[in-house]
Amino acid sequence: MSMTPPPMLLDATHVTFDTPAAERLVQLGAINIARAHEHLLIGPCRLDAAEHARAREEWFSSCEKCSDRDDDGEPWDRLYSPDLRWDPPVVLWTTESLDDRVNLWRICSYLRGLKIRSNDVLIVEFERVHGTMRRFPEPPRIPPFDCTGSVAHHPDEVLLDRLGKARPWPVERYEGAIRLWESYADENPLPFVESCISGVEGFPELASLWALLSCFFPRKTAEGALRLSRYDDLLLNILSVEEWQTPVKVICNKSQLGLELIDLMSCTGDLFLGDRLAQWAKHDVSAAVERAPGPKPPNAGYPLLSEVYRLTERGMRLRDKGLDELTDAPSLPIAGTEAYSASAPWVLLDDGRLARL
């Protein structure tokens, strides 16, 4: 006997942050779904919606592996689509995933621009799901960053129960989410970093988020030396001077470095790793990374097997002795700023804070 969907499921505008969540809500009977499926932890972010969309489109057009569209050619992120109907109440379905939390801030800011009152926005929150002891003889290894949580990991009855109990956030917390998005998308990252380090009531995700984002900024030691970001340091340490490796082989490295890379990749996705290797291979006349055709042909559906990479002598010097200048490495947009940029010369200090070089 089929269950009659509750009126809230049928009448509200539902915002999801990943495809499985959207599919589950459709199965339950939701009609009006806004798909905000943008992964905002890597790549540029802008406060203005039109500027944000342009910056993201330009970023993806420069990527060889990652794409802003699904297999059907439809954009992953449809938040700014003119076809959406924003009928209140608006229900935001979110987990503790860092991806979800940043998107949540963005939605709150966007809804304010649409003149939708915070009292008309209901937030349905879900905790992280780790798996079961029946599947693992020992407790599963829990990554330090939660970027893979999904509303779809929870049973239907839990989803409907949480929907029935959903309430608006207090105004101060809602406004706090908007302020976080404004600082996240700002070209000056210092206020956002300070919020992460000092903490903001109601947003426990900030410490973990900065622990992740800080891994993509070049580092400056107490002695003044410039070093690669932790992410790039892992890549260049796993690559070999003698052996050609596909991105898949880099990902499958069994060392402690490989485990740490997997932790970061759980938030960036595997295709970003392929893109970052390609960026290194294209950067500068004397590239730090060399590439060649891989075991699979291009455009055959194996993006991480179509090329192989190895470290050059220059790459060894950058890895072991550090950078002479920030632009020795390919730039990388992060939130409202950029890593390895001459125009935004931000470096990570030993105390975990950013400073201008």
C-alpha cells in the first residue's frame, strides 16, 4: 500500500545538495526541487550570483577532467535557473558534510536576495553515517573531513520524520550563515580564516573546513622559506622520476602519504587530482611534471587512465628545496581568493593562519 506524501513534501520548494538526495525526494513525492549541487570547496566563489556563475563556468572550461555538467549535459548546479519557482516554505536538506554546509551558507544569502524571509526557510539537518559493525570486523577508518554525507544515506522514515519537525533557524544563526558566505566569497580571506580559527557559535564545521582549505595554500616556514601546499607536496612526493604513473596509480598509493591524499580527495573528488596533475604539466616552460599518453585513449570514458605522469628534475627541486616564488606552481582558485597567485600572495604560516607574502 503506497504512502500518501505529506503536504509539506508536495507544496514546498526543496533544495538539495547532491543528486542522490534529489532522487530520493522525488521518490517520496517532492515536486518542486532546486538542485544546488555545486562543489564549492575547490574553485572560485563570488558573492554576486551572476559573477559566481561566470567564474565557475570559466573555471570548469579550463579543466581537462572536471565538468560542471552531468552525463546528459545538464548543469549540476541549477540554483540560479530562471525556471525555478521559489514557493514558500523553502526546505533546505543538509548533512554535516563540508560541501553541504558551504552550499547552505550560499543558499541563505541567495534567498535573502530573493526577498524570502528567514521564517519561510526550514532547515532539515542530518548527522553523518559511518557504516555498521556488521560489515567491518574493526570500526571503519573515519576520514578527518566529512565531505561525502548525503541525505540519501538515511531511511525514508527518518527523512519524513525530520521534515515534520523542521523549523526555521533563529534569525541570528541564519544571518550568521549569510555573513559566512560573504566572507568565504570575499577576495580577502583573512576575516573568514579568523572566524574558522576563533569559531562562530552555531557553526562547528568551521574548524574542519579550514583544516581542509589550508592544505591548498603554499606554506611559509618560520625561516622564511616558501614550500608547496600540503596537497601539492603529497602529489609530487608520490610521483616518481623514473616511473610513469596514471592518476589512478597515484590515487592507489598504499603509503601514509597516499592515505592522506585519499582523505583530501574525499572532498575534492578524483577528477580534480587528474586536473591538478595536468595543470602542473602545462605550467611553465620548464615543467615540474611531465606527461605522456596513457594506457587508455582520450575521450574513451577513462579520464584518469588516458595519461601518465612523472616528476622532472625541476619538480624534485621544488618538492625538496621549495619555491623561489609563488608562481613556480600553477595557481588554484579557492573560495574568493587564489593560491599561488602573484596578485593574491597568500601563504600559510606555521600557526595555521594566512598572511600576505
